[in-house]
Amino acid sequence: MQRILYLIQKEFRQILREKTFIGLIFGAPFIQIVILGFAITTDVNHVPLAIVDYDQSQMSTRLSDAFSVTESFEFEGNLNSEQEAVQALDHGRIKMAIIIPDNFERDLKMGIHPVIQAVVDGVDGNSAGVAMAYLNQISIKLQKEWMQETGGLSARMRQVHLTAIEPRMQYNASLESVNNIVPGILATMIMLITAFLTGMSIVREREIGTLEQLMVTPIRNYELILGKVLPLIVVAFLLLNVGILAAGLIFGLWMKGNIFTLYFMSLLFALSTLGLGIFASTVARTQQQAMFIAYFFMIFAILLSGFFIPIENMPPFIQGITYLNPLRYFIVVIREIYLKGTEMGLLWKEGLAMGVFGLATFILSSLRFQKRLE
Amino acid sequence: MVTVEVENLTRTFGKFTAVDQVSFSVQKGEIFGFLGANGAGKTTTIRMLCGLLMPSSGTASVAGFDVYTQPENIKKNIGYMSQRFSLYEDLTVRENIRFYGGVYGLSRPQISSKTDELLEFLKLQDQADALTASIPMGWKQRLALSTAMLHDPPIIFLDEPTSGVDPVSRKNFWLLIYRLAEQGKTIFVTTHFMDEAEYCNRVSIMRDGAIIELEKPQTLKTKYNVNTMQDVFMQVVEKKSL
């Protein structure tokens, strides 16, 4: 026990002596949250749009107006034909064209369903999908407005009892992606700092030769590992708090849930990333190798976590793999705590999964870490 | 009294035999030199004796403890200093001593009295709070040896302790080794400086993983009819490789 304290004291001395390191701990969360929070956005705004209006009626003009007032679209003007619209898309002047057919108003009033065509630049599939959703929203809104005017239609509607769905987002009312991204950044930050620093700090001692010296002392394996890991847990904890503060100050995003629940869950999660770092240190001979090994696993962890890509969109096989990814659970947990204020009791499944993975990775990696040379 | 006993000790790495059936024993208070070209198997042998490396076959005991089954007991009874640097350059001299003292399980008062004692002994009082990186190499080497002995072990393993050190510092280092031997400590040292070999009580010369000669320096010089250990070494190595 005493030996662990001496190791911890030594680690902190080394950390505090490294000025860049302190800058990293306190500067990095701010920079990451500012840059990534603003840059990574799935919100789609100002999609350049043109309209081809073959009908030139009162209703078709109303439709054009509706598109030009919204923030989501940037109305670039009317075009004369479909060919012109396609050309504008080809040249990248617009990302979406709406084509209103001839007799739009007449058909609408007669109750024949007229079809509006939307031509979308699908190169950026995500944005295209979101733009389409906006388009649908606007046309549904217009339909409701017109129902009152078209007597025949409203009479029919009364018979059909069409269910109108009015979506209301409960926990992220404005559906702002920053609310989703920032907790995710906090999660990846914990992962980064624990996995990288653990691996590198052990391998650095191997490189300079002090690890060999420690190996001939009576220090025990577990003491050596705890002495390495505990200071980094403190560092990660500081970093998390700086991140929480940064998110609040910059985006006004304060967590709804209990901060101690988050601390506890973060610790469970960090067990597996610390384990990853220890594992990397047992395989790597140089700090670069350790970093690369940790990076290799982290990329998969992030991509398969549901941070950027919804897990439901993945093929079933890949979805199965994501259950082995501790970050998958932590992303859910940190979002729930941040946006919904979910209580610990409702997150026990995720907590359990992270705890089991964490202990397994941590213990297996520690067993691999031998006080002998190969 | 025998403190290190080695019998047919062998270590292979894949098909390569680094140490090939080596046998010897070292007496208490002896300065035992281990000579040989690079790659002759000196470091591998020393690492097996320190419990850093598992032997492939053979037996070895250090301070009465078996290298296979009691490496942790061995570690309590040895000091080890490798050719690689073993101090933390970003810690001060005092912090290094304190850290290793703590790791070797010394109590707080023991650590502070040891620190004062060592600083005085090495004449490092003025640099006690300077970063280790800033003190001269020769001093670092003696400091490294002293920290490796904070727990007062009866046996000391030195793996090329003086490589990269100027001649004056080398001489000072050997004076330190002599003092330790006088105190009854067993010194096991590898080197490829042949003048250092003259200072040893007995030397063994290794080549291709095997011990070719094991004698007192004087006996070897008489046997090969030369004046220096340098000439002995050249003759031994060349004769066998022809």
C-alpha cells in the first residue's frame, strides 16, 4: 500500500512538471467542445433551393412562399423548366429543386392528389434525407391550411378521420445536434485520456529503462498498475469536469441529471479504457506503437457506439458487435443523464454491462502485464 | 559462503541459444567479473539471476532463493543497475532517492536518514533539489547505484555500469564498488573494459553463450603468458574463434 502511494506521488510530480500536460488537461476540453460542438452538426440549414412552377396559380405561389421564408432553405429563385433545374443541380448552384406540376391548384381543389416532385442532390446522403424531411413537414402544414379552403376535400377528410401526427421532441426540443454531440465528446475525451495516457506512461518507462529497474524491486504487479492508473483516473476526472463546465459556459448545456451518477458511470466506463491502455502497453515496445494500438481500438469503439451513426441503421451483424463495445453503453448513459436527467436505477443495465466489460478488460490486461521481460 | 549458485543454466530465444549450460558459483564478498563481447550472453545471464527472465533449463539460486519459484524473495536481496539509465530525469535527486526508498519499502524516517546519508556520501548536497537530468553522467551513475541499494541488499548486480562514463568517473565508481565489497557485499559485474577486469577477484569470459574461462585475473595472465587482461581477452576470444 505504501508503495502505491510513492508511485502515485511520483506520477503526479512528473505530470505537474510537464507544463504542456497541464495545458492539455485544461485547454483540450474547451477547444474540443468549442470546435467539435460547432462543427459536428447534423442540423441542415440554408439548403439552396429553386422552384419550377408550371402552374403559376395562387396555391403554387403560396407553396413557393412557404419555402422561401423558412430557415432551412435558401430560396434561390424560380426556374423555367425541369431541364434548367437539373442543370442548376449539376453545377451545384442548388441542392434541391421542387417541381410543381401543371393544374396543381385545380387538381387539389377537385380532390385529385397532385404530386409535387423534389429533385435532391444526394451526394451528402445525410443532409439530403434531412432536407427531404423538412420538405415533407412544410407540405403537410400547407395541406392542413388548404383543407379548410377546399370544401370537397374537407368533407371527405371528416369521413376518413385521418390521424395527424404532430411530433414534439421531448428531451431535446429543438433537436439541436449540439445537445447530442457534446455529451458524446465528453465520453470520447474520457476514453482518449485514459487509454492513451495509460499506455504511453507505461511504455515511456519501458523506453527509458526505469520499468526494468522497477521490475527488480519487490513492488508487486498490482501495485505497479494501480500506481499508474489511479493518477490518470484523477486526471480524467478533472478533464471531465472541465468539459462539463465548458459545455455549460459555451453552449448553455448543463446536465439535467445527477452529477454523481455520471461520475460513477464514468468510472465504470473508464475501467475498460484503462484496461485497453494497459493492454496496449503489454504489446507495444514504443510510445508510438502504444498510441497506434489504442487508436486502432478507439476508432472502432467510436464508430460503433452510436455517437455519429445510429446503431439501428447498421446491419444486424454489426449491431450484434456493438454490444461488445463499452462506449455504446456509455454514450447512452451520458446522453440520458445530460438530456433527460435519468436516474441511476434506470441505467443499471448499461452500468452492469460497462462494469462487467471494464473488470474483464482491466483484469485480463493486468494479468498480461508481467513483471518479467520477454 | 556461496551466495550465487548456477548450474547448467540455459536460455533460448526461439532457435537461438543466448546462454548455453553455464555453471559457476560466487562467494560472499567477492567481486565477480563477467566479460565477453556484445551478444555473448552476459546480460541474459544477469537478467535470469535477477528474476527478470525465466531460464529455459538448468538451476540457479541467488541468496539461497530459487530463480524459478522465488523471484520476489530474490528481489528483496539484490540491487540491480543496468546499462540503461534507471533514474527519473524529470525528478530531482532527492525525489528519486525518496521514490526508490518508498518502493523498496523503507519507512519515512529511514528514507530521510538514508537520503541525508547518501547525499553526503556522494557529495550531492548542493544538487539535491536539482533535476536529475542536470547533473553530470558520472554522478548520475553513482546515484543510480546508491538508489539501487537503498534497501541494503547483500548482492549487487551491475550490468555494464560504466558504459558512457569518463575515465575519472569510472575510477570513482570502482572505488565505490571496492568499498561495498569491503562491507561484505557480493558484486556481480559485467563489463567490456578490460582494465576494469583487473579489479575483479575472479573473472569469467563468455563467448557465444558459454563460459570459456573462469579464473583469477593473475592466474589467467600467467596461463596465457601476457601482462594485461586485455591481451588475455583477445587471446581467449581469437583462439576459440579460429
